[in-house]
Amino acid sequence: MRPIFLLSTVIALSILTGCTYQPARITSVPAIVIDDDRYDRAYDREDDEDRWERRREREEERWERERERREEARERAEERWERRRERREDMHDDWEDRRDDWEDRWDD
């Protein structure tokens, strides 16, 4: 009698447990939709051609901006290099002048 009572208790508890469980409210969405009347191939082809043309134009504009940016950066680097060269030449001239003054003082 005891095993029958134990078995009936386990079954009753499992049924009650199953009744209290409420899964999340998720609606099912089909993974593949076949012919929902939203797709017109001829329209999409024209749209795709326009879209690809606009995309190509945007890419060309981006490439042009990038080329201009690189050109400006190269010019700035050349200007920096030229200023640095002029500064070194000026420093060298100053050093030569100081050395000549020093030699003139020792020669006197």
C-alpha cells in the first residue's frame, strides 16, 4: 500500500507542477515565407541598379576624399620636412658664426 500511495503522490505532484508552469508568450514566426505578395522582381531589378549606381557614386566620392586627404597629408609632411631643414640650416649658420667669432677672439 505504501508504494502505491507514494507513486500516486509523485504523479499528483508532477501534474500540479506541470499546471503551474507557464511558458513565455512567444509567437511563432515562419522561417521561410513563400509568396506573401510583397516581392516584385522587376521592381527590385530597377531599384537594385539605381542602388548600385548610387553606391558606386558614393564609393567614388569617398575614394576622392581619401585621395585628397592623403595628398594634403603628404603636402603637410613635405612642408614640415622643409621647415625642419631650414631650421637645421639656420642652426648650422649660427654655429658657424659663433665658431668664427670664437676663432677671431683667439686670433687677436
